[in-house]
Amino acid sequence: MKYILRPFYWIYQYVIAWPLLVLLTAFTAFFTICTVRWRNSEFVHKEQQFWSRAFFWLMFLPVSVDGIEHIKPGQSYVFVSNHQSMFDVWLIYGWLPVVFKWLMKAELRKVPFIGSGCKAAGHIFVERRNAKAALESLKEVEKQLVGGVSTVIFPEGTRSANGEVGRFKRGAFQIALDLGLPVIPLSLSGCYEVLPKGKPFVHRHPVHMHIGEPIDLKQFADPNEAIEAVRNAVINGKK
């Protein structure tokens, strides 16, 4: 975006785009709560997809996706993604064509609309400072991974401070090993440029999601080797 237009874009964000998105978030949360018994239905998933895509449409952010052919209909997966920005969540929610459950930090439960909506949708909150509670959360998400329902995890645990892919934690891989599910790496690009951690304004920049090929963790004798292989696949898939 040309430098002279940036102030107008920033004003538009806070006067028009963000207020509309707050209202849409409240409506989506209310709708999800009202349809909790059908939370794994394709219809409810499409409505939540629309909510996520609205963040990109209202901010005029171009989106591209490749690798959808790697997803087999009816198969459950553990999707593992790098984490650059809040827009990662909306990119995955908006363009990953499967019903899935987030494994998300417990602090998000307190966010207005988001917390109640995510709870109704069946997403799993993890108390990272309590090992016993974290283990119970992993068991809960494992119960839901049936009939093609998948999970998406940011194994770095938090957003990157510089856009680089950090160290991966073991939780996502333990779920995949326990259930014998394939892991699919998601490589997100451009979200860090759109909204780096701690910055107040969205910057117009193209974003891309690459859906990698499924990885069977059983082929690795060493769990650390499996984690590093998936991490390298995420890094190599970035544009």
C-alpha cells in the first residue's frame, strides 16, 4: 500500500472494519451457542468460516491456499501450524476445509464472545501452567477426533516475536501417536507482516497457507526426530 494512503487505511480499520467485526463476532458466538448440538455439522462450520473470512475481506487482504488435495475426506488429522499473528487463526478457520477443534490456551476462555463461542463449538482450552490439567485437555481432544473431525495445534505455544518458526512442544505429536493419526503440516506466510505481535495496526499484505502432505509419525523411531521432521516441513512449506 502506498505510504500516503496508510493513514486512511488505519482510520478505516478502527472506524469501520473492527466495529463491524466485533458485531459479527458477537453474532457468530450467539449462533454457535444456539446450535451447540450440531457443532460438528458442515452448516455450522460454514458459518464460522464466513466469520473468519470476514476479517480478511474487511481488511482487503488477499488470500491464497494450496495443497487441499492432501486432505482425504472423512479422515481425522492432527494439523500442526506455525504461529505468526492473530490472523493465523482466522486464516486456518476460514480456509481449512475440514471440521476441527482448536487446542487453545486457557486464557482465551475469558475473552468476551470468543471464549463462550469456542466453548460451545467444542474447542479445548489448555491450562499450560498445570501439567495435570493439560494432560486432561489432551485426553478430551482425543475423544473428539472421530468421524473426520480433526484438531489444529500451534506447537510453538505462542506467537512468534520475529516471524521465525520456534521450537515445537510435544503435545500435538503425543495426540497423533496415541490415536495413530497422520500429522499434516500447515505453513502460513504473510500473517506476521499483516499484524506482528504487539502492533496496533493491520498492514495490507498477501497471506498464504500451504497444506503439506500427511506425515505418519510411526516411521520415526525417535519422537524428537518426528517433531523435527514436521517442523522442517512447516518451514519448507512457507513462501
